[in-house]
Amino acid sequence: MSIATCFKIVICILMSTPYESYALGDGEHSELNSLQHKNVSRPTDASKGIKREMLGATDDFNSFYETVAANNNPITQVEKLDQQKLTKSPLLNQGWNYYSFSTKVGGAAFREELLSLESWKERYDEYLKSPTEKLILENKISQLSPIEKYEYLIGTTEYTLTQEEWKKGVDLYNRFQKVPSWAGACHGTAPAILNSKEPNKDITVTSADGKRVVHFSLRDLKVLISYIWAHNPAPFAMLGQRCNYPMSTETYDQVSSCFDTNPGSFHLAMTNLVGKDNQAIILDTSPGKEVWNRPVLQYEYQYINPITKRPTQKLSSAQVDIKKFTNDPYKHKRSKKAVTVVGIWMKVKLLSDIPLEEESPKEPLLRDIEFVYDLEIDRLGHIVGGEWQTKQFPDFAWINKAGTQPLTIYDRIWRRSYSNSHVQSQIPQALNQVALQSHARGAMSYYFLEYLTLLAQ
């Protein structure tokens, strides 16, 4: 299938990240380890073809690349990618180990002593028995959640950020009678670990008025950094669209957003950004309704002959004339520009998450995932499309614009006079005011959190 037929570029500038927090997730995905080598065929009757045309858009890989790349010189010829040895990328030294804090445990409002409980409902009931104000009156500051500690430190008497974290679970529970384990903030953890400085130690901080002292663990700080990237808008570009339907439903086969990123566009994004430019990107590795955002730190691929299905290291042995590919299950979907087809097996290394109960290892926690697809090549050797060959393929890819930060409006005002050249354990009055103003608008101050991170170096 041509890139133009099946996928859409969405450039989202100064909008919320992909997508609402309660619909995104952390943790392990059971389907990731069950790669099925079967053709993924979609119905093509007239009504579904019309639906597809209405909801589809155009191919514009160059627009995506121009938005996120430092230089606009992508390589789009399959042979040139091979010649420049972009069949394997170096392991990027980007990102840091992060914790998963799903909505099921309370999100950023999770409490240590409640992690051992089985269900979200049990944890929420315990929170209602001992709300933030009660723990503070009892001087049990150490038992507060990361976000409760933040609100306590800045001196607010309205713990609205904490309440909003629990409300996400309430909404899901009222709708489904449970809170799915995959719902969380991976749309925050993924960009946070690629764009923010990593805290390295626990810290003890004094409030701006000198009345409160709060201890933040390394885990607290990492969770709050991920939280702020999940909740504050930051510019990003996106390749593909999010599918909002489970793979088992009929609707999945009718909606263009569920056709996922075209393999040709995916291959170009991986080889040009991760391989050529050494720039990590974020993948939603689940093709259905669930969203599992993880940063890509490395890839490698080899070729597969589409006719014989045999793997090979030589491009020439895997590139077949489309006219000779008589048993092609996708021949009615191929790009009209395609003259040859090349099979690809790609292994991707993703930066994975750490359970809240565990200590963060020093080395990056990586996991592998495999994709099998083919590429459609035109007469000049350019990649013009492709088809997925398994049921495991990414839904979309995205990346934040370089140098962007998840700032509130008050952070932007503060930025004019902001300096982090000297940090001390007591919060500056002016910075605390920025945090309070942001809090009144339902947000966390990025510069306040950056200040805590600098203390943790």
C-alpha cells in the first residue's frame, strides 16, 4: 500500500500530548512477547473503502522530518540506506530509567503503604479514610504521595492536583467497574526521560516561608517529572494516528486511524532519525486501543525475500520484481509507483519502565520488540509504501520538538528572569509564587520541578 493511501501525518504544536492521560499506559503488554507471523489482512468492500477515503489523509514524511530533524536531508532510497550501513543504529545514550505509576495505583498520588493492596478500589478507599489533610495534621509527611508532597511544599491548602489524580481512576471505575492496568502516564514518562535532566539522589527541601520541610526520594522526583510532561502541553510532531478501537472489533477494520503508521514511513523514520541523526523517537507499540509509549534507543534489521520468506543480509537477494510476486496477498493494495518489494525483519530496543516497588538499576532497562513488514520501492529506488506482515506493529510514532519544555503560562513569564546558576535547599519566594499561580490554574510549575531536580544532582 502506498504511504499516501494509508497514513496521516499529524503535526501537533502547542497542544496536549498524545493523548488524555487516563487513556494511556505503563507496564507490561502481554501481546508484545507473542509475535505472530501471519498476514494482517483487512476487508476491502466498497463501503469500507469509502470510509477509508473519508478518514484518511496524505503521505508527507518530509513534513514530519522537517518538523523534528536538525537537518532536512532525509535518505529515502533503500539501497542508499544499505550502503551507508543504516541497517543497524548505535545504542543511543539518551534517556534514563523511569518508574511506571499507573492510574491503578493512584497515578502520581500513589502512597507507598498502599502499593501492596490488590485493587484500585481498595487503594482509593484507604485514601478517602486518610486524605492529605489528615496525614498532615498527624505529621505523617513521609507517608504522602509524590504529588501530595509537592502541594504541601508550595503551601497550598487545596490539594486539587492530588484529587484530580484519583478522579482519573474514579472515572474509569465508574465506566468499566475496574481501572485497567495499562492506563497511566507513559505519554509523560517517554518524553520526560528524553528531554529532562535525570535526578540522581534524594533531597530534603525547606518551603519558601521556612515552615515546612519535605523529603523527596529519587523515585518521587522521577514520577513528578513524568507527571509534568504528561499534563503540561509541549510541542510535538506525530507520525500516524491513534487507534481508539480494540483489534477484535469490526470498527477496527473500518477506521483509517487503525491502519497505523505505514511501514514505509516507519522505516524512514527509524533509519533517518534514530540511525542517521542519532535521535530517539517514541513508539506506541500497540496497534489497538491500548497505548504503550516507549522511547526507541536502537534498531537493527535484516532482509527477507518476500517470495521464499528466507532471511538474508543482502538487499539484492530480498528485492523482488513486483510482477513476479504472483502470490502477493496485498497485490490489490500496492502503490502504483512500486516496481519491487523488499521484506524486512526489524528488532527494536525500547527503554522500559521499572515497577514502583523496585530500585532503579544503574544501567538502562531495555527490552526488545520485533516487527516484520515489507517495503514498496519505485523505479528510482525510493521507499513509497509497504505492508505489515504480523499482528505486532506500531500504532504511531512521535517526538517533541528539540528544546521544548512543558511550561505553564507563569513559567513563561518567570523565564524572563529565571536563573538556576545557584540553588539551595530553601525554595526562592518568587519561584514558589510561580508554583502557586500555576497550581491555581490546575498545573504544576516546570521550573519549580527543575529546581528540585538541580538540587538532586
